[in-house]
Amino acid sequence: MKTIVALDAHTLSPLHVGEHSPFHPDWDALAALGQLTLHPHTPPDEVMARSTDAEILLTNKTVLSADHIAALPKLEYIGVMATGVNVVDLAAARARGIPVTNARGYGATSVAQHVFALLLELAGRTGATAEAVRNGEWQRCRDFCFTIAPFFEMAGKTLGVVGFGAIGQATARIGAAMGMRLMVHSRTQKPFDAPVEWVSLERLFRESDVISLHCPLTEETKEFINRENLAKMKSSLYLINTGRGALIDEAALAEALKNGVIAGYGGDVLSVEPPTAGNPLLSAPNAVITPHMAWASVESRTRLMRIVTENARAFLAGSPQNVVN
């Protein structure tokens, strides 16, 4: 049996082999494929020691560099327990004939749902209003109801979606169901089951009431939400980012929120995670920040575990699938 090592198992599921919970996927199917060792977390200085005997190596966010890959003679396969594969030196793995696989599409529904959790908090102030009620403000109000700020309907508003993969499409479907007009900027136009306008980025910036980012992080998109492009947007705009933190110039966005250049920001990602002290978005007004949790619903992690297991099983059967290198 192959030796399987998961370097950062806790994020996918905190369970040990043989444990079961309605809230976390179990490792049993993967354990049936070989000798499985689960490390909840692996610091950089322990990667080599924990990977030495691994023939199958699984990682979520633990970095596997070219030096790591070159120094692991038993390594035959790397399974990334996520969609993004920037944590693995793909060229080094390819040079050694080691397939690297990833998991796609498992979290689209979960992430799209979170897009609207962020948006509706910005537009409806539900959480902030509930906190005001807890603090006694409703009891002190002369009227039968009160509001802490104006709130808005999404019907009739324009949703601009940047990037139209599985998550972008799932987001657009929810927007369409809410009566929103859809504008999309993407490298490729794809058939879609609701009316969509394919537009330039410039037009999307100018006309959108809500912008949701779902594009990959590349040299071209790094910090493309910058001071210049923020200035093109409506002052009433809500910007949502569940993609990658580095898509945004965080200092420029914090300044834009402070000065009312846009109305609000909902983010599930930051450029450095966990955030460093002094990240300007953590103290910016009208910003709702969640801790990179959009992908992690119970259902999403269950799908992810299934894909990771199926990828490993396919490799063992001699027909690797979802290979990215």
C-alpha cells in the first residue's frame, strides 16, 4: 500500500481516521487507499521531515517548493486539496514526472452564497441592526420600528461579475433570481441561462451597482482594483471580493471607503492571511470582512474530500485526473 501524508488536514476536516461527525467529512475512504498519516498543520521547517516517506503527498496551503520536491525521492504524486495550485512548484514536479492534481468546482455554490451574505449585510445592515437591538436601541425608540441606516433592494440593480467560471456563474444566477441586471467581464464568453451583457472592464466599473470579483490572480489582475479604477465606480457601489486578496490595492480601497468614493466593501480574502497588524481594511468604514470561510460549508468540504479521494484513486489506477502540470 502507498504511504499517504496530508500536511494540513485540519482545514478540510479536523477528524481522525475512524471518527465521524455530521459537520465534517471523514477520512475513511482516503485511508482505505493506503497508509494515511494526517497532520493538522505543518510549519515550513517540518515539511521535509513529515514528507520523507510519502509516496502520495496532500497539501492545502502548505508550500511544496522545488527544493522540497527534489529532496523527496519516494514522492510519486501531489494532490492539492483546493483549486489554487500556487503552493506547489509545478515545473519542478513536472521535471520529475510527478503529477499534481487539484479540485475544481466543489465550492461554487458555497462561495456564491457567501457573496450575497456579504452584499446583503452591506445593503441591509441586518447584523448591525440586530446588534443595535441587543444594545437596547429598539426599546428606546418611540416608534414600533427603527432603522440604523437606509437599506436597499437588489432588484433592478446592476451586478457586475468579473470572471465567469463556476463561481462567477453561480453568483450571476443568484443575482438574476433577485431581479438584478447582469454585466460580465471575462476572457471568454460562455453560454448562460440568464440574460447577460458582455462588457469591457471600463464599462463594468462605470455602470455597476455591485461588483463581485471571481477572476484568477495573475500579473495582469494583481491590484487591478486600485485608486484609478475605484475612481471610475459609482459612489453608491458595493464591491465584493471572494476571489483573492491581492486583486485589490488594500490601502487604496481603505482610502476610498474613508472618503466615500464607494459605499461599501465585503471581503472574504486579504492579501496576507491571517492578516498582519495594521491591515487598513480591518479598520476601514463600511467594510465587512470574513476570514476566508466562503468555501468551507459542510457540503462544500464534503465534495472536496470526495474529489481529493477520487483523484488519488485515479492516480493509483494509472489514469490520473484533474492534472494541472
